[in-house]
Amino acid sequence: MGIALDGQSLFDGQQLEIELGGFSRDSIERTVPGLDGVLSVDLGGRSRKIKQRGVLRAKSRTQMDERISAISAYMDGDTHTLVTDSGEEYGNLRMDVFKVSNDRASGGGVAIDYEIVYTQLRVQQ
């Protein structure tokens, strides 16, 4: 099946890597008169970064431009869901960065390396 973003198979499954950022928590610390030390209020879990790297392939430069445009359209500020070929699902993702590099001819077509950085806004452990 491959990897899908909002149910759309936009990516090739070969040479695909997903790197999950760590979970973090946030808090507010305040000093209070008459209290030795600080008052710490836990604000709960926060967002994390998820990076996706891989190679896109197409039969022509025109098809590659269409694929890049289709992926770039997801940089809209909305949240999306990424599902891997092994069935792992990452929800509440905002696409923040989409970089392409190393444009080259490859076996009767075009190939480029890409990297996407998502922010997972709500993390459920």
C-alpha cells in the first residue's frame, strides 16, 4: 500500500524513513512570597516534530511537478493524518516544511530526495 497522507498515496514506499521526535511537557514556575522554593504548575503534554524523508519518482518532469504540487497543497495550516504501510497512524499533523533536493534522472524517469517536517499538535501516548 505505501504511506498515505489523508488517505492519498502521495509517496513512494522505497527508501522511506520516519523519525519521531520526543514527547515533551510544559510547565509554569512562579515564586510566591512566603514560600521557600517555587510553585510549579504542570501544563501537560505538548507538540512534537515528526520528520519524513524519502525519494519521489516520476516518469517525466511534468509528472514530478504535479506530485510536488499535490504534496505542497498540504502545507495549508490544517491538520492531517499520516498512515504508514505497517499501519502506524499519526494524527493531528501540520505540515510545516517540504524540501526537495538532488533532482536527477533515474531509470527512465526523474527522482528527487525530499524531507517533510510535521508538527504533531496533540500527542496521545
